[in-house]
Amino acid sequence: MSRFFIARHGETVFNAARRMQGESEHTPLTRAGFRHAEEIGESLLTHLGPAPALTLWASPTGRALQTLAIAAEHLRIDWHQTRTDARLSEMAMGEWNGRFYAEIAEAHGGFVDRKAGLFTCRPPGGEWYDDIARRLRAWLDDTAADRGDRLIVMHGISSRVLRGMLTGAPDREGCGAPVAAPLPQGSVVCVEDGVETVIGLGSGDLGASGTA
């Protein structure tokens, strides 16, 4: 069976400023974000060794591709072979996109369940967890014939949904989709035969809602 190595991109200038990124295409990594990408690459190299046989996947956002480039350099894999798919992107934030967390909190009150790291309401004009699950299911179905292991660099919320789906987790109450526990930036997991193993726990922040 194929293994899925799933990583969340490193910290960006939006993360540091506590702004919603969502579908923003180009929000560059901070210096901490580069460290997180290094952590991902180092963990994978320790686990897999140099030049492993991996198909590289990323969301088409600059932050995911930038993180993957650093990880691929550690692994001695050609980043130019990366395949991108918009279905791996972060939750669309609609009217919240680009706004500061504090600004949203002032307008909407407690919009984040901090214990679970989940939103308590749908972003106006944006997506919900079940929307993400549907597009990720379509991506999994469309690539089901692909053989071999995959390294996927994506985002805080979308990676949690994919991890939940691959491990057969039940739908979270109020989400309509399986949503795995949040992991800090710089982390990478391996999902094999429905079992998830954390192979590298990053030094980054979980974020207000595990978002990226």
C-alpha cells in the first residue's frame, strides 16, 4: 500500500501577523517558516534516507511550494517534478480572507473553539469542513491509480481533514467531516494502511485554529 507523508507549510508573514490566509496565493515564509521547512526535510531524511521514491504534491500556493522546495532539497529530490492541485488548498475564507483575527473576533465574537482548534461558524461566503472533504475525496479518487509513496505539503485545516479521511476517523460534531488533531508547523506525519505516525513534530505554532 502507498504511504502518505503529509506536512503543513512553514510559518508565513500572515501567520506571524495573525491574519487569515485561506485562498491567498502568495504569502511568503518568515525566517521561522524556513526553520519549519528545514524541520520537515530533516525529519523525512531521517525516516526515509536520501533520494527516496516519492511523488511530490502540493497545493498551488507559494507557501506550500516554498516549504516543499526546502524539504525536497534535504531529500535530494528534484522539486521541479512537483504536482500541484487546487483541491489541496486551504479552506476558502470568503469575506474573512486577509482580515486580522482580532478584527474578526470583534465582529463575530468567539469564532474559534481554541480547545479543538476549530471554527465555530462558517466564514461568510467561504467553505466548511465538509466542503474540503468533498474536494479532497475527488482528488483521492482521481489519483487512486497512482502507485508509490506521496509527500504532500498543504495547510493547517485541509491537512487535518485529509489526515482524518485517510485514517478513517469519524466525522467531528458540527463539521460534517473527519478532522484530525492539529499539529504545529514543521510537523510531518506518515499515514499507512489507515494508521498515522508522527515522524517529526515541528517547533511552530498551532495557530488560533490550526489554520494556515
